Amino acid sequence: MAGDLPKRARGRPKTFDRTRTLEVAMDCYWREGVESVSVNEICRRAGVSKPGLYREFDSEDRLMDAALTRYHETTLGPAMAMFAEDRPFAETLTALIEFATRDETSDMPAGCLFAKMLGHRDRLGPMTAAHVDALQSEGVHVYAEWLERSAKRGEITLGVPVELLATYVDAQVTMMLNRIAAGEDPKVVRAHAELAFSVLTG
């Protein structure tokens, strides 16, 4: 009977591709910086409408925050996992410098989305800014634990409070990433990084 027929959903079916849009937004923010990319441009590259994007993410702040979450899941988190591995200090340090100064590829832009957002924190919405602050605190904590373990094994000498050294490491890593993103010679950046970190190894 007609009354038994399934009711048709009102409006057009949802075709918004959230995953692709996030990937495009992450790539745009990563390559060009949050200060240089508009929502309109992200919509154009992702092939979605601006109303559709705002229906999905509600605001540009939520879009940026979601892109940062995606970046953490795919790139930053796996990179930070190296500090939990029980490897010699020098080996981990070399891996850190190589990661921060790697060449740009079609799949992976130079530099770091998190570092770029940190450098333009004043351009972020409250949600993304809070997320950036939390990731920075988390990173400093990870560095501190790594330094303490290395000191206990006698591989480095702390000399000053570990929290101070952890923030020093964080600053050096951020500087490396931003210099590479700015197009500086990776060999020069690596040489400067090795010099900067020599205070830990003597």
C-alpha cells in the first residue's frame, strides 16, 4: 500500500567528502600557511561549496582545528613516536634533525603545519589556538622525558633544569622547520642544528 512506501529524505543527498576536504585544507595550510589561504580557495581546490563546508565544519576555526588534528594523526604523532623508542640519544637526535630538514615532496610539503600555525597564532581561532598550545606543551613534555632518560644512561649532561633544556630543544626544532619551509639550504640548517645541540653532548 502507498502508506507502506519508505519516505524520501528531503533535500539533496549529502555528497560532501569530509576526508578529501580535510586533506586539501591540511595541504593548503601546510604549504602556504594559514595566513595565506582563504576558505574560498580551499573550497575551489576541494571542489566543494562554501555553504557545504560550513555545514560540515561550522566555522573556519573548526576547519583549521580539524586539519591540525589530521596532521597530528598522519605526520606529527608518528614523528614524535621516535622519542619513545629505546634508541641511543645520538641516533634519535640524528633522526630528529633529518625529519626537520627533509626535502619537500609532492606528498609532503617542507616544514611543519604545527610550526606554521604556532608562528601565526594570532591568526588562529580560539579552538585551533588552544589545540596548538596543547600540542606544544605535549611536545615539550616528550622532549623532557627523552632528555631525562638519556641523562640517566650517561649519554648527555643536563647541567640545567630539564624543563629548560626541553624548551630549548623545542625552540631549535621549530627554528629548523621554519627555516626549511622558508627555502633555506638544508645542509646549512643541519650544520647549525648540530652546533646548537652540541651543548647537550659536549
